Amino acid sequence: HLGLASVVAKFYRPGRWSEAQILEEHAFSLELLAAEIPVVAPLVLQGRSLHYFGGFAFSVSPRRGGRPPELDAQEVLEWIGRFLARIHTVGAARPFASRPSLDAATFAVEPRAWLLANDKIPLDVQSQWERLSQEAIDMILSFPGLGTAGSGADRDPVRSLRLHGDCHPGNILWTPLEAPSAAGPGPHFVDLDDARTGPAVQDLWMLVSGDRQQRSRQLGALVDGYEQFREFDRRELALIEPLRTLRLIHYSAWLARRWDDPIFPINFPWFGSSDYWKGQVLMLQEQLEAMQEVPLVV
């Protein structure tokens, strides 16, 4: 008996993470919880956060409700920014030992090679995608913090720290002030499954959208909140479009690797078609242009 109204059991896909990597994610989320940061962390039961049943690893977490955050509201973005800064302060205290880094090698070079080696791209678009993805990787490698060390002007490197890693709006549950939950009002962060080492801006850029002016305003509000607790390195703004490009390549490989799971064709019926890959070619072309634009200013 857990003394909770309801819980969520999370089963880990075999082969995706090692036990050491899962336990490191759990330890990070429990560190955040101990620092009074509203994350949904696994429960420690009988001295363990990771359990096994029928050959599968699983964890149990409290169930939390909430709605998507209203990312057009400055006060909401500032509130999220404050908590992201606190997450990063804990994240900067020590490195991950087992979990990977967010860089061009792990998020683009290896996934691209796997897609091509396993013939996952239709022949009518394969050569275009192969060429554009390589051009994108070559460009990403020139950005300090994601590939090479950068130019001589970047002698002070972009700092890497432990991140949420996948901080998109769907992984933030919002409870309004007028209807607080057990977790309290405001944001609480879920799904640290992609926690890894990388630049701080990785946890900010997926929360902004719209045209350049809208994105700049939203990012400015996030940074305003962030800097109430922690300094934000403005050089990282130049990494937003390279990080978006890395996610584009990585996501296609993530889906393709799991296509044998019957639930994936049901949930992603559009994936893998010639039209899907033509869309990826267009997005890579757009990203090659975006990575050459002047970074956002906040």
C-alpha cells in the first residue's frame, strides 16, 4: 500500500538504456525533488527506485494531473524559466557518469549512419536526404559545444551540464493558482527519460514557437525568469537552430528503430512514407538556411 490515490508504472524498453543509465536518471530526478523542484520522480520502494517483473524493468511514480502551459503568457514563461534555472543549478553540481551527451555524434552522425545502413529511406529521396543531412552535420560541427571546440574566439567553451533533455510543452504539466494540486500551483516537470549532458539552452528552445519576433519575446521571458536564479550564457542562442536540426535527424531514427513495435505504426501512421521523407528533405533545407541566420536576441 503506497498511501497514494493513484500511481503510474513505467516499463523500460529493453536495450534502450542500461540499468546504470536508468538509475542515474532516477538519482537526478530525486536530487531535483530534494531541492524542492517540482519534478515527478520515481518512488523509492523497499530501498529501490528500479524494479523487475517478467524480465522487464519498471519504476512507479505518483500520478500528477495538469494542463499544457500557456506559453503566450509572459508570467508563465518566467515561472518556467525560474524552475529551469533551479534544475540547471542542481544539474551543474556534478556530471553524469553513464548517460550520454547531446552532441552531433550521438544525435546525428550515428542515427544518420543507421538509417542509411538499414535502408530506411525510400530510394526516390535517399540521395537528397543523404546529401542534405551530411551538409547539416558538417555545419553543426562548426558550432562550439555540439561538435568541435570552435574557433579561437571561443576559448571559453559553452558549458555542459545535466539537463531535463526533452523539455517540450508536453513534458510540463501546469496547475493554475486557483486549482492547486498535490504538487502545488505552477509547472511540474515530467519524463526525464532523455536526461543527458548538454548546453542549458536545450531545455529552453522547445518552449518557443511562431515567427522570429514571437520566438524572441518568448525566449526573453524565459531568460528573464531564468536569470533570477542563474546566469544564462547568451552565446548559447546560436545553438538553437543546430539543436533543432539534431532533433530532426535523431527523431526519424528514433521512430525507425522502434517500427517493429506494433504500437508505433498505430501511433505514427504517417512515418516512413515517401511523402514523410520528402518533408524531411524540405525541413533540412530550411534548417540549413536557419543555421546561417543571425541568432535570436534577448
